[in-house]
Amino acid sequence: MPQGVDAATFSKALDELAAIVGKEWVFVDELPLSAYRDAYSPLADGEMLPSAAVAPANMEQIQQALNVFNAYKLPIWTFGNGRNFAYGGPAPRQSGYVMFDLKRMNRILEVNEKYGYALVEPGVSYFQLHRHLRKIGSKLWVDPAAPGWGGVMGNALEHGAGYTPYGDHFVMQCGMEVVLADGQVVRTGQGAIEGSQHWQSTKHAAGPHFDGMFTQSNFGVVTKMGIWLMPEPPGYKPFMITYEREGDLAAIFDAVLPLKVNQVIPNAAVAVDLLWEVSAKTTRRHYFDGKGPIPDSIRKKIASDHGLGMWNFYAALYGPPPIIENNWKLVEEAMMSIPGAKLHLDRENDPAWDYRVQLMRGEPNMTEFSIMNWIGGGGHINFSPISAPDGKEALSQYNLIKQRCHDFGFDYIGEFLVGWRDMHHILMIMYDRADEGMRKSAYDLFGKLVDEAASAGFGEYRTHLAFMDQIAKTYKHNDGALWDLHHRLKDVLDPNGILSPGKQGIWPQAMRNQA
Amino acid sequence: MAWDVSRRTVMSGGAVGAAVVGLGIGRSAWAKRPIKTIVIEEAEVPESRLFAETFVNSGRAAKIIRIDRSLNGLLHELAIAEGVLVGLTSDPAAMIAEQILVADGARPLLQWTHHYRKMRWEHRTEGAPALLARASTGWPTVLAHHMQDALFGDRQTAELRCESGHCSLDGKSPGMLVSWAFEVGVQQS
């Protein structure tokens, strides 16, 4: 039951919601509601469970439903596709919220071949957009997250990343339609001009740029979003370079930074650690059945058996073949100068290579889920600090985090992904969901890493629901002024505090003290 | 309209922890109805292939859906499937299938786990596990028959755990598998 709402009132509110969206789109029974849980939750069973779910079909139904939510002060949790696993999936921030499920709104409203963009609703997945583009004969690519069942809008709103040159999804977002808590509809940028044909072509307009305010937030319900799509290039050259030593990480990023900043390597270049890379091919139990981290001697055997390095660097070149050929010389000279580097331009029967190559050319797939077989029992949460792509800093961060993983009995399984000027470090803390002790250790490890990373000056770019408050508190500058600003905006835009309370540690006034 | 808002005990945990036992279809009705059974085979997983083969050989499988290691087929094929879907798959494939099928209104019928630890398979199932306990590498065949009994014959619903004798693990096996069954698009009487 939503907090502070009695059963009779809740039942009345559900009646009113059913009158808006149709009875068949209001869910209260245990089976349909089970679809809204976090299958990989690091919390004990029974936490973060919804009270009901409501699935509107269009913007008008959203507006009407918001009236009901406001009238009864019902907290809702809004999502598009709900595939945000490792960060909480579709689950609500607290038990009792009503799920505001926008999956029915899954129209691809426009594909513009000339300017290279699409306008989509919240429920559109990468697979759906990819299939649509192929069906209409488009020469545009999507930039899918891995895995590709995620939502185009949801991933961009969560600051997600992909692997083509268009891999920074929020950077590639252009134009939004948002329903505010009071039901008012706002279009951002050029979308505010009546009859504008350029809503998805330029981010700029007169006045403040508001789009970012509706990402990782709870200030409105985004109902349409423009996303830029990459034209299919005339040439594509994916490659992987393996590096023998863990300490090579510093040299890798010192070599890659100028190639990235100058756009010689235009896509999201990624250095994948041995265990992440090999987990698409084998499992831990084939090598080591003991507790605790895998010994170094066994890591070396794994690397040898599978022709891998301690780091495995993926990137690709795109464009006309002469340009690729020319840029390749620069890449080869820089990246192959590290002793022991081995170049791979193809790998037979290697699922990890296959799915990375697909992702870098905009083909969605689900293969990354297979790495959950490494432990078995598939639980995982991602700790994702972000920093500049500096070799020394990357190595120092790696050493700190790897040591903490080992202290808590986990293997380090991670990757570093370099964008334009940023480096996302994704640590996958993997555990068997059926093992309560392991799950609790994963939770404790995550909490410790948040504090230690903050002490070292690193913040996370995205996080699981369970750690949103802790991470919000690490943004301490000027006595937490940034979150104070979030809260001032929240109080003005959503005075009843109905929209996703607690999202990213942003709470409405009435719930702020308890948080 | 009256909403029964007090009876909610939402399932929690994931594929492994989800409490599908007792979700309550009348199993005795299965034997009387011609139900189309679709078997999901995860082609890279040797146990999954053996399980599917047993279903085919016993004449129970109306169709086999083969999923390659991209797992993409789970999204495309399950969306159009109808009948009783069964599989012995890796845990990630089971989780994806559950997400897709439950969101589409499917009803979980059973979900069991099979975990390779310390040179043995540990099976958590329902009903008499004696044969499973005696089976080593051939356990998916025994499981397929056991599942057919559970779905189409008399079912014992006691939750049980058993371990096989010492056996090796196939180099291609994930070592943690989930057997599952869902009913899709079939109206209950």
C-alpha cells in the first residue's frame, strides 16, 4: 500500500485510474506485479515492491492520471522499458509506489533520413528501432546499449552509453516533450516554436537549456524524445588488442587519450578486464571451485587458454577506406607500442568478439547477459565511477577497487570505457542471488566503494536504487548546494511529491526528513 | 469496481528465488486438454540440447525454438509463442524469458534449479527426485520426463533437493541451469 494511504482510498483511486486507462491496464495482482521487481536486487527479498501498476496509452491519459495521483497524493514510479538491470530494473525506489508503466507508448513517430534522427516514445526499444530502420530501408544506425532490449529514451535519460561514435546517448538526444506534475505539457528547444521543423536538428533555442533537468530526475514525465542516428559509414574496421599485464592499463589510456580527443578513434573505446571478457565463453567453476578471488596463476591459465590479455582493448574506425587506412597507422603506432600487445582483426568462434563487433556497428544483441553465467545465479550490480581518461588515475582506481573486491571475496570484473573526455569505469559486482551471504557482501562492498571513491574525488554517473541516497550525499560541495537546488526545483515543480520520490536522492518535502 | 488490495504478496527475488510454486493452475486438467508444448533449446548448452531431445523423442514437443548464444531469439520467438513453453536453460536465458513472458501475461507453472558444485549436480525440484539423484551426466533426460509428469500427469508438489553422485561438468555447460515452464495465451477454464 502506498505510504499514508488507506485501502479504501487506494481502491477509489484505482477505480478512477481504471476509468482513464481501462481496467485491463491497471494491475494489482501478484503475478503481473512480479514483472516490476528487480530480478538482480542486492537487497533482501520483499523490498522495493510496487502496490499497483498503471499503463497509460498516450499523453492525454498521462495528464488525467497525474490529476488522480495528485488528488490522492499517490507516489508513482515512472519508466519506459524497465530494463535497467544492474541499476534496479523497473523496481520502485520504495515499496508501495504505483508503477507508471509507459511501455504501451512505443511508437516511432518519425525517422528523418536526411538529418539523421528519430523521434520516439518511451517504450521504444533498441531492437524495435533497429528492426524498423532495416524494414524501411534506412541507412541509419541505432547505438544500442548492451543488451539491446533496453529503451532508447530510458537509456539516454539515465545517461547510458553505447559503442558506436554516437555512444554518449544523452549527448545525442535532441528535443523532448515533457508532462509536468500538474499536467502541463512542455516541449524543449525548438519544439517550443509552433510548427518548427527543427526540433530534432538543433538543441539550441532562446533561453535556458532544460533537457538535462529531466534526466536522472523526477521533475516530469518525458513522453517524446529525439535521438540522433549515425549514418552508415562506407567503411568499418573493428579491432581488439590484448595486453599481458594488469599494469598496462596506464599505458593503454595514455596512448588512447590523444586518439580519442582528436577523434581518430571516434567510438567509445573500451578496455575490458580478463574475467569480463572470458565470461562470455566459460565459467568460473571450470577453472576454480574455491571461495574468494581467483588466484593469479589461474588467471594466467585462463588468459592463455583463450588467447586473451589481462586487458582487452576494443575500438573501431569508421569512414571512407582511405581515411580508415590512414588513421589505422596512427592507432597501430600508438596502441601497439606497449610491449606484449597483440592485435586481433578477427576471432573465430568467439562470442565476446562477435557481440562487441555487433555493438560497435549498431546491431543490438543480448549476448552480454551470458556473462552472468560466470558465477551462476546471475545477480549483479554495477559500480560506475567516472573520471578523466588518465592512465595513472585509471590504474590507481583499478588497484583500489580490485583490492576492495578481493577484501570482500569477489573477483574484479570490470571495464573502462572512454568517451570524448570522460572515462566510465564499470565494476560489475557479480553474485549468486540464491546465496544470501554473497548478496549481502555485494551490498556492503558497494557501499564502501561509494565512500572510498568519493574520498578520492570520484563520483558515480549512475547507480542502483539502493545507493541513490548515499551517492547523493557524496556531492558535498558548498554544503550540498547542488542537491539543495534539486530539492528547491522539486518543491516548485511537484509540490505533492508524486513523481518518483527519491529518484537519484531527490525527495519531496514531505519525505525528505525520513530519507 | 472493487479492487482487492489486501491480497497482494508480490513475488520477490529473481528467477531462482521467485515463488512460482502454488501459483495455482489445476494440473489435473492438463492431461485432459491437448496443449501445444514448445521447447526452448539453448543450442550452446549441452544439457539444454539433451533436455529438448528428450521432449521430442517422447512425442511431447510440438515445436523446438533454438536460441543461439546471442539470446536474441528469446525476444523475437517468445513474443509469438502460444501454448506451454518449457526449457532447461542458463540462468540469464531463464531470467530474460521470465521477464518477457510474465510481462505478456504468461503464467509460470514451475521453476527448478540445477547447480553444479563440488563435482556434483544439486537439483532443487518438486516431486520424487530419486531418479535425478541417481543420474549423473544424463540428468537432463530424467528431468525432461520428470517435468512431463509434473505438467501432464500426477504431480507431487513437495519441494525437494537432491544431489547427484560425482560427475564431471561438460566444458560448454554454464553449470547453473534453470528448468522452467510457462503457459502462454491459453484461456483457463
